[in-house]
Amino acid sequence: MQPNDPRLRKWVERIELFRGLTTDDVYKIYTRGMTLSIAKGEAAFHKSTTGNSMYVVMSGSFGVFDGPKQIAAKKVGDTFGEMSLMTGATRSASVIALSDARVFMLDEEIFKKLLTKKVAVQILLNIGRMLSKSLEDANMTIRELEGR
């Protein structure tokens, strides 16, 4: 994809991670990251493994699993793995492809070496918003399960 590619512009608009960034900024990120194909049933990563990367779903869908129980679903435009990228902690769940899928992977090195401070700050703010939303959703689920 080139900076003026309409597909890139659509991608930027759909992905919360890139909110507030220009298509030029996202193009620079895209050219430095890696696109991976993951077959249905394969894991992007497993619970309790160490990770320093996050993923953006480009096609297909994923399930987030705690053991055999699916606790969340990820579709095109969604991200996963950002907690380990931010904290360095082990993965809190496994993420398995529910269909053949493609992801865009960003790792810690991209943040350290390749992003300008402005872009890195905007992405970190976006990750913070996404994590807050995930926590809010989890709290709501807990309240529903407890019958509140």
C-alpha cells in the first residue's frame, strides 16, 4: 500500500489504534510492521507466554480464550496483545484464529526506534483508551454475572 492508497485510508478510519494519525504516519508504521497470515485454529499466541508485540486484525476473526472458554472475540479493526506490549507481562489469555486471518503486528522495537514522539504519544493514548474500554466491558460482564 502507498500513502495515498484508498485502502490505507479506509484502514486508518476503522482502527482505533490509529485514531488521530495521518495516513502518512500510518503508512510509515505499516511499512515497518509485519503482516502475518494465521490459519483457522492456529494461535497468534498462548496464555502465559512472554510477548512484546500487539496485533491488528486485518481479515478474519479471533477468539480470546482462558483455557477452553472463549471470553472475547476480535474482528477486523480490533487489536489484541497490547497489554503485554505495554507492561512486559506474560499473556493473560490465548488468542486463536476462528477463521483464516491476517494480522498486522507491531512490536516494541517499532515504538522505540521508528516512531516520532508525536505518533508514539498518540498511539499510547489510543492504547490507553482501548484498555480502559476493555476494562469497562469486563466490569459490566462481571456485574451481569453477579446479577447486579
